[in-house]
Amino acid sequence: MRAVLRQTIGALLVAAATLAAPLAAPAAAQQPTTITGRVTSEAGQPLTAATVAIPSLGIGTQTGDGGRYTLLVPGARVQGQRVSLQVRLIGYRQTTREITLSAGSLTEDFALPTSPLRLSEVVVTGAGTLTEAEKLGTARSNVDSTTLLRANEPNVINALAAKAPNVQVLSSSGEAGASSYIRIRGLTSIAQSDGQPLFVIDGMPVDNSTVDTPFSGTNGGTIATNRGFDINPADIENIEILKGASAGAIYGSRAGQGVVLITTKRGHPGQTRYSLHSSSSFDQVGNLPDLQTEYGVGTAGVSPACYTNPTTGCNVGFGSAGSWGPRLTSGQAFDHTDEIFRTGNTFDNTLSISGGTDRTTFYLSAGSLNQKGFIKGPNNKYGRQSVRFNGSQQVTSTLRVGANAAYVASSGDFLQSRNNVSGLLLGLWRTPPDFNNDPYIDPATGLQRSYRYPHPAVGSELETRRYDNALFTVNEPVATADVGRAFGNINAEYYAAPWLRFNYQLGSDFANDERLEALPWTSSSGLIGGKGQVIRGSLRTVQVDHNLTATANYTFSPTWSGNVTVGQNLNSRTFRQTGTQATTLIAPRPFNLFNTTSQNPPNDTRQTIRLESYFMQGTADLYDQLFLTGALRNDGSSAFGQNSRRAWFPKGSVAWSFLREGEGANRWVSFGKARAAYGQSGTQPLPYNLQTPFITTLLPEGGWGPLTAPGVQGVGGLYTTPTLGNPDLGPERVGELEFGADFGLLRDKADLSLTHYRQTTTDAILAFPLPASIGYTAQLRNVGELQNIGYEVALNLRPIKTTNFGWDVGFQWAKNKNEVISMSGAAQVVLNAPFGLGSFPQAVVREGQPLGIWLSDDFVRCGRGLRVEGVDIDNTAGECQGAPAGALYISADNVPIKDTDGQYLVADPNPDWTGGVRSSITWRKLTIGGLLDIRQGGDVWNGTRTALNHFGKTRESVTYREGDQWVFGQNYLPNEKVAGPGAGQPTELGQAWFTNQASVFNGPASFAFEDGSFVKLREISVGYLWNRPYVTNRLGFSSVEFRLAGRNLATWTDYSGVDPETSVVSAQASVVRGVDYFNNPQTRSYVITVTLNR
Amino acid sequence: MRHRFTSAVLGCALTALVATACNDFLSGPGIDQDPNNVTDLANPGPIYVGLQNASANIFEGQLARISGMYTQQIAGVARQFLGYDIYQSSSADLDPYWQAVFIGGGLFDARKVQNLATARGDSTTAGIAKVWEALIVGTAADFWGDVPYRQAANREQFPNPAFDPQLQVYDDIQKKLDTAIVFLSKSGATNLGPNGGGRTDELIYEGRNAAALRAKYTEVAYTLKARYYLHTAEVTPANYALAGAAALNGIKADSNDFLLSHRDAAANNNVHYQFYFNRGDVLPGAAYINLVKKRIAAGVDNVERLRFHFYNICYVEPGDGPEPDDPNFYFGYRPAADQNLPGGEGAPAGAECDDEDAEGSFSDFFWIGNDPTLRTPLITYVENQLILAEASYRGAGSGTDVAAAQPFLNNARANPKYGTKEFTPLPGTVPATLQNIIEEKYVSLFLNPEVWSDFKRTCFPFIAPAPSQVDGSEPGTEIAGRVPYGLSEISTNGANVPTGPTSRSRNANDPQACPRYTYAPGPTQAY
């Protein structure tokens, strides 16, 4: 290990010596050269913001208005040499011209041919390295600012939905400020990371975590925001998605799940530009389940006494809390499906000013986002105020310094939701149609009235309402998050020699998040049972990153050139969390810890992970068509055990442009590139798993709610944590082999990209289960092996492209197959299951299965060797004999019965494939575009439906409520094959069926799984660009752009719940996806955007 | 933090250039060492406190509810508890409770307390922890039968502990209790008690000094010995006499009852209370209420007991029907919430149940719903007297010596108590028959798992098995005699987990099934 360090240090010493050399020996003074010119398209239109540069000297500028540029080469560097003058612009072919530098003026005009393939575009590849698109050995997924702004999503994560193959985005709900989750390709880690990629902004790794308020449940409580929401999408110039381990290997042990590289906007030399981007969106509730309004509260057709003979203080027990009461006459019923929704709105404005001179550039922006959510009341809103400054100064001809800084203040108000008796939809949708939620405050007592406690007694302010009135929930409980965040970096670029560039960057990302979550008196939630609760939490994340690289360009011969980069990275991440949960309010307000009587043991956690890394990368460009890259990174992490403190991550890639214009291209195929890459990256373990401490965490009683503190007031108690520490823990290692090919077709009227990858995670950290009888239940070990195999196809067609009319259409398709290859003898690991109880399903890890497959109980089915009442049903005539395996066993009572002993793998949350279709039509200044997002497969557990079955609120519970003509496998559950003594026999369903077998509480959990396939109209928009001369002359703007857009306007799916894209857990749990339990719905939005440019 | 990082960066970056590495960048307190939790501990006190508190989850949690449901002291009336009520508990359901027995807060920490205490020469704490170990493992053996014990909680030597035969486990527990009694007979330095060096880590017998604690725990140890002799007496009748002999040294007064400790803070509340607040899926069982009513009718019990445990959530106008002092005010559920079975009917005639429908006319829990700090009695004077009564009744093993048993039954009845709640001594006398002794225990030890053990041994009181299906009305198979092993143990230590027993099997200490009564009118069932 020491030797490694010594070698690395040696390399740095050489680098330092080289750095010092030019300072010591200044060249003889000469006259400067001024190069001026104009850059246009081949059609003659002036092109602004094209980069004009002499790469070998590190000198560059950008074209301003009219496509004009001026490039000054300082006299000290003008030696009559020949250099390449290069012009680049996205969408145009890079053009290079050899010129001879001599004192005086030169004029060089360029007419750039268009290049839809964008082969010469500079691609940021991470950790300070750059390359060109053509030289990339891996598939490129890029999202530019135009695409981002067109999406108009306040959360940048959502804007990435359907933008690249195998980039899946899942928004937890449509609530203002709701977190979104992004997954690239397959999951490469079982439980050590949240399964999301590393986010890097301008070279600085930043936080995109989603952290629940301490003590607020992951299934209940309120949602949280992912920290990526702090980024103002209007500030983003470009996003490169490094999808796999091979593309991201330069980030070593942090890139196991891919990397998202975000580059923010810069100023360009020339006239100062002003841009006001302003959008208003109107957000409405998306899909909702179909609920009945025909039957009232009660059981077996009878209303509870509390409704028939109401008295003060009566309450409705669980047994009569469903809508199994009498049929209602018209006029009695209230439809609770959507009575809490309204049209929300979002106003998002960003003003930016940018500009500069050839030595100084700046970009300054201020953004303001205000979201009023689509749920009524004051507690569904989110605001983000952000400022950003990006500046750079050319200090000397060889030294450029810069700074990027953003400050964001955001505040969110959230609602109690999900698996939570104070939750919004749980209370609302269980409410029977004959209860009017309005008013939610009883006029007589001033206290909450709910359907299970309709006539509050005087003095009942400390009593639970069992389920809260939804109107109470939207108005009274308070949950806020106030975030202050600053992130950015200072950087310096120094050319020690024309061929040697040093790049230094010191960045930091600091966020402080103050949480309050309060429940008033009478709230039904959990332990507090009406007494009220105040949770105060404080979350602080600090990340500091130091990155130093030296890049040397070399040219061995005209056919062999390239560069070598060596670098050092030091990184420290600290997460600090404190939280206090206090119960029993003294007075109704304020929601402050002072106003409470008892506090539970506090949460006080600090996590620090430090990383010390060295890396090097070399490239070789051979014959201008074969591009090789090799890299090696060595990571030392404080989270690695003493015995495995450092780890190596290699990578290598090759790209071969075998077909190019003038080099074998024909009318069918205008460009061809083959690429292959292999690389390793990893995932760091969470810290502090090396020891086995004593802990004070509350002990849960199974999963039923009771929690016991190991100590009591005045007497501290501890217990041994059941997870055994592991001093040998190391990183998880993801090795990825990626092949692919990119083609330009039909004279660049089309392009096609094909990619195949095989990712293997070795040393995957598994909470290796141990027999509890040894005193521990698990130990984290590097013993798992996972595999992801996938295919990605992107096809873009540009069938029509004339001056006035253009039509583009793009298709993408991706497939990822995940499999757990080995668990080193562990039979099964239960993941962070959303509900850890027997009658709910569990996401598990099992060999030979995809990660997170659902294990659940089921009905008795044929072919499983089961016995019913002692009878071997598979081998008995009149039972299952002769029936197909999996047939539903119908008992002699003519209904299926629950198999109470077996647990079966019943559903897979992973989609079979995902895809998208994007199209846009441009006619003169008018652009019409649309985006379809498609997911095939991926099961969703709709516990909302089976819970509402229990309560007699679903439409199906009415359809099958009366009569006895229902036959399993025929007019009920027609897709099931049936067998057994009751097969084909009619039976009554009604309350008995829906409160038992079809209920979330008593039936098999398998009954709630549904296919989550969907097609979504993700975006549709009409835009008009107004830039006629009189706009400039009269209004003073260079252009005005109007856009009318719709987002998620339609979803085609068989899923019966709110949306197949939903998750009961916010974005922090990696594997457990596709759980719907009274989650808030998604939204559909109409957006008007105006952009004023000057 | 930020400042320190900056200096580390500068140190690392600059010193790197002169060829020394930054060794302490990646290690040190808070960096690779846990800054949040205790990692080293010499004093057993905090772990002993944790053990006492964690035990509430074992003794007031699902195991107590299962025992209560199986003996129909309570009834599962909603959601998952409808299934548990009719013996449908899976390995997955039982897993957390299986684990809680062995891991930190259970056996593992009971052993750790013994080791740390022994290392400090504190025989008092070590002896007490041995009593706790016996209590925890004895309960596990009672619920599961064969359990790992000799090789349990000893990972280095036994990564896959063998399951010991249940009867051997009971034997080992007797030896463990004997050792505990020897330890408790020694005086010497201890941290426990008010004079024990500043810490008062004893919660059960809070406020007692070290000598008093040794005396109390010696009594507890003897009562536990008696309890576990009874558990094995069905197969070894000689153990009745041993139980009687041990119980003579057992808990001598109700002021010495072993009551779990609870406090006002939510996370120190009684687990029954917390469960009721969170879920409320169990309600009073008809069998229990009906038995007490019958005893009241016979003049051998009083309504105070019902008033203490239950209340009727129907509102009854004064003079308009039964009132809380009337036993008819109280009604319980049949298993699986089936109200339609005999004995399960609802509201008293004339009661205006303004609160709920048929369901609501039943009783609800009084203290469970109202007293978060109620100290659940776990090992009591009454139990000890009733063990003596049964042991005396059985005589040498085959006898029916009512006369010998009578004084002990009378003692128990003269000191009726639940936790700290004292009832008025019961009127009337009861002959000390086995049925009367066990029924006395059944009503006294409300929600104590001993009741299930007594039922399995003696088949008293008369209770009919629950229906076989959630919505079925037919009585099902016999009342379950054990619970399934935890799923995690099966999947990690499968080679050792006995595969034979199901939830319908009988444990080794209880080979005889009880007669199956039915709910049919004119029942063989007594009540």
C-alpha cells in the first residue's frame, strides 16, 4: 500500500516540477496575434456561442452576435508556429484549420456543416477528464438545456424521465416537493446504497439523498424532498449520464450505480445577455381509484348505533368501520374520492444575466419556484429560491481561475400520508359515503369530528379519532422542512506548457434542513392516540471535495496521439442528524417542544465517510479512428475495514470509427462506430459497521407499533445491537462489460445506437442472516453476487429537414435483467420491507431471482403438494388431480382458502422493458413536440385496493356484494384456472369475501399484486419563437418564446390504483419499489412558458 | 468540521508532495470508529436495565397475546388477529419474538450481564441475571418446545447451535436456578440498589437495597423452579413434589411480586397498552368473562375483578339496565370474533348501546386502554400459592388431596391482587379441586403465559377450540399446543431446527391432548 502511495506521490512530484518550470523560464517577448472572423452555417446563418479555440495553446473564445469572434494570442506565445484553429458548436461538425501564428492580424471565417450526430462535441467524462463524443468507448446519454426546459419539471430528476434508455425515474407522488427516484440500468447493490447514481455538478459531487424526518415513518408520517430538487433546472447547460461501471470507473467506489454529471451555464464573451424564463403550471390530480357511493357505514347491512341513534362521545369500532351498512338513498351520499383536491399551481421564474470579455466571463441567475399543491389546505406547498454565480477570469495567458456558487433556500409544507391513521387518503377513502366530512370541526366543542367519532364529547381533546377526518389532515397537522444550501467550488486551470494542463478544484456542498412535524390534539396517529406530538429534527450534510489533476497531451506521431491524466481526490462527507419526538401537548398550540410533556429518547447521529483516492487515465488516438482509453483508480475509504482499506478500480475502452465520410461511407451508412469497454466501479459500505456497539434505539414489539426504550428516565439502559460488526468489510465491486455500435444512416437522416452490457457485482454486501440463537441476527458481509444484463437501442429519424419544416422522431428501448447469482449460502435476505408483518408481502433477495422479488402468502393452489384438512389435494380425485399447476383451489365452501403455511415468490417489481417515443415537428417558428413513456411489466402491490375491499369502499365490493351467482374462474376472477370440490359452484361473495380473503388484513398478500405496465403521455407541447426584427426593435428583446405544454396528460394502464408509478417509500429505499398503500396520487399539468431573451 | 477537513486536505495534499502519506485521514474516532454508540462497557448495569425493559416485549407482547387468545382470555377481533385467534400463526409471524428471546435484550445480554458482573466480583448482579436467563429460556421452552440452550449465544464456539430437547432445557434451567440461588446467597460488592455505588439499575424491585434484592430474587428463583417443575410434571409426576418443595421457599408475600416496570414516557409504557392504542385488534374473551361471571354467581368471586379489567363501552343510563357493579354489564368475544357462538352474545337486555352495533355491545379493556404504567404481574405470590395448592393436591403424583391443597388455595384467595391492584378478598370458599385451583390461576394470571401452560397440562378451564376458518362457524381442531419456530432460524440454522413439530404438535412436556369441547347447545363444555 505504501508503495502505491510512493509511486503516486512520485508522479505528483514530477508534475509539480513541470508546473514550476515555465515560471522559471519565461519565453522571449513577441508581438501578439489577433485572429478575427465570422462563423456561419453552410446556409449562411450566423452562429452564436460557437467555441473557437487553439487547443494546443489553451486559448479560446466564443462567437458573439453575428457569429463574430476575436481571439488574441499573447505575444509571448507567438513563435511563428503552426497551430490548429478549431471551431465547435453543438449540432455542427467540428471544423479545424491549420494556421501559422505570426504577429499581427489574421481573418478566418468558417461555414460549419450540420452534424446531427454531434460527433465532435466535447463530452465531460468525470473527475476533470474530457473527450469527444466520437472517441467515447461507452454509450452516451446526454440531456441538454433545451430538452430540460421543455420538460418544465421543477425537480431535475423528473426531467430525466424517458430521456435516455434504461434511465428510470419514479416520482413518489404529485405532492409539492415530493421526492423522485432515479435508477440507471439495474440495481448493483443490495442495501448499501440507495440505488441512485452519484450526482456531480461542475466537477463537485453533491448530495441527492432523501432523508425522512427523524421518527417519521418511511411508510407513514410525511414525505421528504430529494436534495436534487435544490438544483434549478434553468441553470443547467448539459447533463451527461454515465450509465454503467465502465463509464463511471473514474469515480471508483462511488460510481457503482452510475454517475450523473451536470454542467451549469457559463457566460460567454460578448454582449451581456438577459434571459427571463417564466412558467406557470396548473396541476390537477391524476388517476384515482373508483370508489362506491351506494352503501353506508356499518356491518351486515346494519348501521352502527352511533349513526342510527347518535349520542355524544360514541365511537365506531373497527368491526363496523367499513361501508357494509345499508344501501343509501340518493342525496345521502358523499363521494370522498376527490373532495380534497383542487387545481394547484406552480410559478417558476428564472432571470439570468451572462456575458463577459475574452478574459472574464460571468453567469448570474436568480430563480424562484413557488408550488401550491393540488391538495386543499395550507400544508401542501413548496418554494425554492435560488441564486447562482459562475465566473471565470483569465489571470494570465496560462492561468484561469473560476468559481461556481449556488445558494438555495427552500421550504416545504407536507401532509401526513400513506400507512398512517392520521394519513390523508387512508382516512379519506375509508370514510363511508354517508358521512359528511365537512365541517371537520364540531361546532359545539370546537374539536375534530371524524366518521368513527362523529359527535365529539366535551373534553375529548386528548382522545384519538381512530382515523382522522381528511379535511382535518389537510388543515391542521403541520410538517415543514426549511433548507438552506450552498454548493459550489473554486477552480483553477493552469497550462504549465502547451501540452500540460493542471486542473484544481475545491468544492463544498453544505445543507442544513430544519424539520418540524406536528400532530395536534385528537390526531389518531400511532402511539400518541389523540394527545398530540411534536417532532423536531435537524439534518445537516457537509461534503468537501478536493480534486487535483494534471493532463498531458502527447503526440508520438501523426497517427498516434493522446493524453495522460493523473489525479488526486480527497473527499469528506458528514451527515449529522438530531431529532426529538415529544408527545402530549400541554396546550393546543404552539407546536414547540416547550409545549409538550414527555420526550422519547432523542436521535443524535453523525456519519462521516472519508475518501482518499489517486487515479490516472491515458488515451491513445490511433490513425484518427481507433480510440483507446485506460484508467485506474485507487480508493481508500474510512468505511472500508482495516483489512481492506484500499481498493483498485480499473477500466479500459476502445472505440473504432470504421466508417466515416470519405472513409467508406455510402448513401445508406454515413458513419459507423464500434465500441467496447470494461470497467470496475463500486459502492462504499455505510460507515460504522466494523464494530458491534451497544445501542439505545427503541425496541419494536414485532411490528405492531409498541416501542420500548431500553432505559427509563434517570436510569440509562443499553442492549447489544443484533447486527454483528465486520472489521473486514470492503467495497462492493461492479464490473461491467459493454459493447455497442453507433451508426449514422441515410446521409445522417437517421442514427442508431445499440448497446449491450453485462454488469456483475461481486463482494455485494449482504446482511448475511445469522441464527438468532447465537445472539445476532445478521452480519454485513461482502458475499453476494449480482448480475445485470441489458440491451439499449436508440433510433432517431429526421425524415424531413428543410429550411422551414422539420420532423424528428426518436425511439428508445431498453431491457435490464437482474439476477442474484450467489448469496454464499444465505437462503434468503428480507429487504427493508415496507410492512414487516406476516400478512403483507416482503421484498426478498434469493439466489436465481431478481433483486427485490416479492415473497408473499397466497391462496391454496394446485401443484404445491399441499394438504387441505389432511387431504393430499394434488393426488386426490375431485380435488386438484388433473388440474394445471397453479390452479386456484376452491374449497367445499365454494371459495378459495388462504394457505397459511406457505410463502411463495408471487411478483416481480422489475419491468420487462422500458421505452419511449419522442417526436417533434418544426414549421418556421412553430415547434410541436410530444413524448411517450412506456413501461412493460413490473408488478405493483395495490394494498390500497385490498384495504378498501375490507372497508367495502371499492367498486368491486358493490358489484359482488349481493346475489349468489358468482363463480370463481368464470364471472369472478375469470383469468384464474380453478380446481377442487367447489370449482364451478356459485357462491356469495359480499362482506365475508371482501373482509377476509380479499382483504389486506386477512387475505393472502398475493391478491393485491397488479401489473404495472403503462404508456404515459409524458409531455406534449407547442412552442413559438418570436424573433422578428421588430421584436428586437420595438420591444427590446432579441427573441420571445412562448410554449404551451401538457405533462402526464394521459396514462394508459390496467393498474387500478392511483398510478403504477408510485412508491410508499420516499426515494431512500433502493429495492422496495412498487408499493401502493394510500400513497398520494400523481398529477397532470398544463404549463405556459414565456422566455424573454435579450 | 469544514475547517478540519480543509486542514486535512492541505496537510494531505502538501505533505503528499514531500512523500508522507496522510495516514490519519481515513481513521480515528468518528471517522472509522462509531461516534454515536457505546462500544466498550465494563459495568453490567446499563445492559441489565436494557434487559429488564426489553423483557416487556417478550412478556407483554405477541407471546402474551397468543397465550391469551389460545386460552380465550382475549379474542382477536380484527385484521391479522382474526387469524392468530384461530391458531394461524406462521414462522414469519413468530420470527421477531423468537429472535427477541436470544439476541441483545434477551438471553445474549443476560449472559453478558453475568460475565461482566462475574468479572467485577459482583455475585448479586450475576445471580439476578441467571434468574432472568431462566425466566426467558423457560418461557421459550414453553412456547416452542425444543430450543437451543447449551450452545446458544456462544457464536465463536457454536455458530449453528443445536436444539436441546425441551425436557433437558427444563432440567438445565433448574440447575441454572440452583446456581443463581448460590450466587444470591453471597454478599459482596454490587452496583445494584440505592446504596450500590450511585446507580439504581434495578427496576423490578426498585428502591430495595442489595441485601433485599438478593432475598427477593432468591424467592423468585424458587418460584420459577416450582413453575418449571410443574411444566414437566405431566411426564415426570415426581416433579409435583419438587415443585411443592421449591414453592415453599418461593415468593412469600404479595409485596414481593415480580412486576414488570413501566413509566410515563411513551416508550416506557406497558406494551399491552401500547398495542391497544396502536391496533386495538384484540378485545376481551368470552371464556374469561363468562368464567368470572359464573364464579360470581356461585359466590366465589366478585365483580371488582371484571371492573378492573373491563368496561362496557355501551352507555347505560342509570336505572336503565345493568350497571358496572352488575356482572351482566360485561360481555366478551368468542374466538375469531364470532359473536354468534353460545356465550358470545352481546348486549345486556335493556342496555342502550349508543356506541356501536352488535360488536360494540361487548366489553373493552379497562386498564389496558387506560393505564400506560400498569405493572404486569409476571411471577407472584398468588401463583406461588396456587403452585403449592396444585402440588399438594397431586400429593405424591397420583393423589387428589383436596385437604392438603386447601390452605394454599385459601391463601391465594385471601390475597387477590393484580399487579399493584388489590381486590377485596373473595367471598365464599372453594374446595381445592384441580379444576378450582387451575381456574383460580386462570382468572388471577390474566394475560400471563402460564395460563396456556396450565391449560395444556390440566385441560382447565373448559374451552372449545376456535372455528376452523375465519368465517366458519364449526369448531375447529384442538387448541394449539405450541407455536412455529421463527422463519430466520429455519433459514439460517435449518439443519438443527426440528422439522417434525407443527403448530398443532404437542411439546414433549405435554404429550396428552385435551378433550375437544364444542359450542353446540347443551355442551359438554361446562360454561
